[in-house]
Amino acid sequence: MALITGTATQSFIQQPNTKFNPRYQIQVTTEDGVDHLFRKNINTEQPLLFNKHDELIQQEIPNGTKVTVKYHEHHIENKFGVYTFKELMAVRIDEEIEKVTFENCYEQ
């Protein structure tokens, strides 16, 4: 298993992304500006989600949240070449951002 830390976007941890192929996923941008996409098939166990105190939680992850992702890297080779697949195992929220609501938007 490997770990990567960065800023979360396009998080589908509690509910799978059903737009194309249903799956759990999260995209993480590291400090060097590289985007990493992690996915997990919905036919397997749901990825675990932890808070910064390593307690299991259930909530959505807003874009911009600082997270650490635990994943398993698979290398698949076929006639088109070698493909690297990052299987999502767990996510830890390291630093939450304030959720934007109607009441707090555009406050000075």
C-alpha cells in the first residue's frame, strides 16, 4: 500500500460516481501540481473515510479539503502498453475547509 497527500476534488466516497461506470473515486492534486485519480469498483467494499484523529466517519469531502489517500497500485499490460491503476482503499481528512453555505458566502 502507498500513501499520497494533497488537495481533494471530485470526491465520490460515500456515494459512487454513476455518470459513466459506477465507482467510488477521488482526485487529489499534490503540492507539485500533479493530479492523481484513485478509483474503486462498486462491487467491492466501500473505501474507508477517517477524520484527522483516525476515527471512522461518514460525510462528503468538499473540494479543496486536504487529504491523505491510501491506495494499492496495479500495473496492467496489454497490447496497447502498460497501464497503472490506483485502487482507492481509504481516505483521511487532514484539514477541512469551511463549507460554503448561503449564510456565509461573500462575507467580508
